[in-house]
Amino acid sequence: FRSVVVAVFASPLSIRAANRFGIIDRPKDARRVHKKPVPRFGGMAIFLGSMAALLVPAGMNSQIRCAMIGGALMYLLGISDDIIDLKPIVKFAGQIAVASIVYALGVRITFISNYFHSTIADPNANIILSSTVAYLITVFWIVGITNAVNLMDGLDGLAAGSVAIMSLYLAYIAYIHGAR
């Protein structure tokens, strides 16, 4: 609930900030579907809402702090792209660097559930990943999700709505697995 309130109040502020600093997306190619210039700071509301959701849970354990640091770094990279229009290879390298920092700080995908091997004797069989594979999958996941949301950002509300649905789904998964 807290994240929704923050995002709702941050949305008009992000529009004003974008207009004030001239951070506007102008329709200049076929990829853009809008016909008139629109502000580019919509990610600010998503970022602030996400940070508000993470601020208090689980006593601010190290995993949450690391996720917040990674989110902040990725957001700063996105702002840099909005302001100076980074080349795709520079942005991609920055995303890999941020994902690598998150991995180094301890947020990692270390196993994958093996649903095909599940037996009565071992119903929670998992495939444990080596550190190299864990690194590759973690970085691929973070960079992949970041770019998936970024690619959806061409239509008003599509990225925000999709992120809201994903967040609800992840919150439900965390809830059924005991995260409070």
C-alpha cells in the first residue's frame, strides 16, 4: 500500500521535473507511438514506489539493502540515459556492471527448483548452481528484467501497469513462502 501511495504522489512530481529540466521524448522515429513530446521521468515514480515498499520489511536485512543499492544504481543509469541518450552498448555495459555489483553484494540466484525430479522422499529437490552459473543467471535475470521493462516503456502506463502486476505476483510468492 505504501508503495502505491508514494508512486501516485511521485507521478506528477516526475512530470514537472521532466518538463522543468527539458527531459522530454520527442517523436522522431517509427518506434515512438506518441505524436507529441512527452516527459521521460516516469521511472521516478516506479523507483520511489519500489524503494518505499522495500524500506521497512524484514528489518532491512542485507539482501534488501543490496537490492535497494542495485535498484538505485540501475535507476541512476536510466536517468543518465534519459538525459544524455547513452549509446546502447554503453547502457548495456552499465547494466551488466550494476548486476555484477548486486551479485558481489550477495544477491544471487543460487538454485533452481527441479520440479521434474521431485519425489515423495525429496519433494523440494533443487538444482544447486555453481558460482559461475549462478553469476551468469543472476546477471542475465537482472539485465533481462531491466530491459524488458525498458522496452515496454513506449506506451503510457504499460510499463507501470506491468510492473504493478509483476510486483503483486512476487509479493504473493514471497507471502506463500513465509516472507512477512
